Amino acid sequence: MPLVSVVVPAYNAERTLKASVDSVLAQDFRDFEIIVVNDGSSDSTKAILAAYDSQIQVIDQNNRGAPAARNAGVSAASGKFVAFLDSDDLWSPDKLTQSVRALEANPSASLVFSDCRGLRADGTSSTFYSYNGAPSLKEMLDNGFEIVPSAVTMRRDVFDACGGFSDRFAPIYFEDLWLWFLARELGEFEYIPKELTTIRLRDKRLSDSYFVNGRTYIEFLRQRYGHRARGAIRQAYNHLAGVSVHEALRRMDAGDRWGALTWWLYAIRLRPTLIADRDLAGRVFRSRNLRRLVRLIGRTSKLS
């Protein structure tokens, strides 16, 4: 049996999937298997996977979202460790070597993660996530803690004990943040201060499920940890409010005044003290945005 099972969820990933799988096959650590879960793709994803023949294991399923796809991959895995790689991300050649070494050196560690690099569409890159170390559970409850799944390798028995990625977060978003909390209860985190993972950066349009899942994440934190999680809950509200402001500004730029107003109101409802945030206030009250916002409110008032 391989020591590491690499699980890759793929949905309509024809543009990036080959590069991602090839970055696994290029690892200098060789004791692994690759399991790609084709999550109901309608493009050429299946044909791309077929070209790898016996180098990878492919699971085909109806589209159920990234959490369910990762869970299906782990269910078919035989490794002691499970490493996750999204179909648009990349690994450095020593990613598995470094990760396995860290987990074997610390038997009480539940998972290991590393820094990440961000790759833009124009081919330029820069540091995307850089951490100061591995957090305690208290630090996660105080501040929240985000780790990209593609940067994580964890023990299979820890993944099983946590119940995998919760299907309450379908089709995607926030399922990883919740799993890391559960995993931290079961063991320490190991941190590798190297950029072993590259994340492709794209301007993604957020769906309603992003905010539904964000509220579910807050609900889970509140139910499991109570007042101890007030810092992480506050951070989640701030994040959702900031994303709402970004969407409102985008809608204003596109001339969608009603859509912009909806997002402004949602942001204020999430965080009534939004206007006191220096960074967000600076974005809102740039002269162009302020003029647009005043006109938008004026038109709305006349109609009411």
C-alpha cells in the first residue's frame, strides 16, 4: 500500500487539470497513489484523465461539489496520509517529501501545511499565504485560521475521526475551515515555512452558496465552541462583509445600481460598524464610489 494518497477533485477542469496531475507525478517522493474524482464534468476532463491510464485512479460521480468529491477520493484511498490538491493548483517537486518528513517526525501532529504562492493569469506570481507558525486551538478560536486544502497533508485516521468534509457546505466554500478546527482538536499542526503549493488566482464570481456556507460555518463555531469562538466568529462576519463590499463595488462599476444596493445593505447587516473600518471605508469613500453611492441612495429614496 502507498504511504500517501493524493486526492484531486475535478469539475470541468480541462484547462488546468493536466498541469496539476503532472506536478504530482513530478514529486521526488514516490510512495504515493493519485485518486482523481471526476465530479460530473461536462468538458474534456474525462478524456484528459484517460490518457494517464494506470498512473492514476479515476472515480466518476455525479456533480456533488468539492467536499463530496474529496470524501469520495479518501474513501477509495489506501494511504496512511492523505494529501489534497485542487485541480487548478500546483505542487513543488518536494511537497510530499517535506510533508511526510514533518508528520513522521511528530506522531502527535494531525496535519501539516505550508506557505503558498499565488499565480496570476498573466503568469506573474507572488506570496499568497505566509504564516508565522502553526496555531494552537485557542489561537484559531481567537482569530480564525485559513489553510488552502492544496497545502495540507493529514493523517487518514484523523480525517476519518473528523467525519471528513461536512456535506452541509455543498457545493464548496468553508468546508475546509471547519475540518481544520476538528483536526486541531485531535492533534498539533506542523508548519513548513516554504512555498510548496501554488494557487491559481482568478476573479471568481461568488454564488449565494458562499454566504449560505459562511453562515453555516458561523453556526457550527457557535454551537461547538460557544463564546470561546467569538474571535473566529467576528473574523468570519468581517470577511463576509468585506466580500460583500467588493461585490457592491463591482456591481457599481458595471452600472447595476440595484444589485450594488443589495450588496451594500447585506454588508451593513453583517457588520453594522463597517464604516469604522479604515480599509473598507477607504474603498467606499473614494470620490468616484462616494458619488455613485450618493446617487444610488437618492434614486432609491425618490422611488420609495
